[in-house]
Amino acid sequence: MIGVDCRCAAAPGRTEDKMIPPPAQQMMTKRASATVVEVSGSHAIYVSKPEAVAKIIEQAAHGKK
């Protein structure tokens, strides 16, 4: 088993999310001290834009902002 210690947070900002209002998204990412990367897409950004989400995860894993 491999343990990973990651103290970074990244979040895709959904520009067309109809489920979570932008102020709520901003409050959650601020509370998590997350780096926000704006991605055009809906609430299901992980399904509609998997390549963009994977890139954000990879950047966070390598400590890039």
C-alpha cells in the first residue's frame, strides 16, 4: 500500500453550474484554500470534461498552481 500526503487543494470552477450558485462555490473553495481553475461546463464537470479535470488533478499532485 502506498500512502500519499497531499496538503494541496484544487477545484474546477464550473462556469455554467445550475446546481451550486457561484457564491456558494466561491465560499467552499475559499474555505478549503483551494486553487480555482475555471472550466466551462455544468455541475457534472467530471463527466463532461474529464480531460480538464484530470489535468487539474495532475497539476495539484505535482504542486503546481
